[in-house]
Amino acid sequence: MSTASELLPLYVEAEKRILKGQSYEFGGRTWTGADLADIRKERERLERRVFAEEQAAKGRRTHSLATFK
């Protein structure tokens, strides 16, 4: 299991709690509703990473898309 696979459930749980109006603490930081955009952004990044790792484990090639800001 990769670090991304381990972190992803934490970010999903944090997002759920924040959406319910609660705060969530991990990594020595307390996350609140003001941090929801950051939580979602990191969750999406982790989902892409886990997907790529799963595809690589199956011997499938994955292609990355560049994100320009």
C-alpha cells in the first residue's frame, strides 16, 4: 500500500466532516470549513496518484496531463 493509498481515506473523512460543519485533525493540523477547497484539491490529487499506481501495478501505461495555471 502506498502513502497516497493511506492518505486518501483521511482526506475523504476530513471532507465529510467539514461538510457536516465539523473540524478534523490530522498531521498536527486542524482543518475547518475554510480549508475545504484545500482538502478537495489534495483529495483529487491523491485519487489521481492512486489510480496511476493501480494501473501501473496492472502493467498498464498511464499518461499524465499537464496542469497549467
